[in-house]
Amino acid sequence: MGEGACELCGKITQLDTLEVHHIVPEEITSQPGVRASATADLCQHCHQEVHDWYARNVSTTAYDPYSKHFKSRPSTEIARDYEAAYRLYAAYKQKLRGRA
């Protein structure tokens, strides 16, 4: 097996240990009008971290003050939020790499 690097932290590891991360989850890209997602090869640690980041920073619902209920957001908006959250997280990891 060859080696590869995590696209976020740069850790060199065996290719078969890198995990394919869909920047926009497949359950969102399978919706009409949402384009296929880019992917990134990540080490297990970064893959878990980015999913934790998503859980804190991406919402699939929005509060409607008129009905006083949460409503589903359009898939295209959710996809944009995932892409933006990934860019922010990647920039954060890049900044950390610069300090090392």
C-alpha cells in the first residue's frame, strides 16, 4: 500500500486508512436540485472532528416565529451551509498547521 496525506491536517498515513469525506452529506445531495458533493481524503481524527463541527454549525431546520415551529430548510440552502462550514473548518486547520 502507498501513503497519502490527510487533506486537513497533513498527517501522512497509509492510503487504506484515509476516509472519504463527502463535504455535503449524500442524504442532502440526493435531493432534487442539489449538485453532487466534492470529497476530501481525511484521517480518522479529522473526519470525526469535521462531523462534530458540522453538528455545531449546520442546521437543517429554521425557527419560524410566526408559526412558532421549526421548519425544514431547502436542501440547496443546507448544502451551501455544509460547504461554508467545511471551508471555515479547513481554514482553521490550515492556520493550526502554520503554527506547527
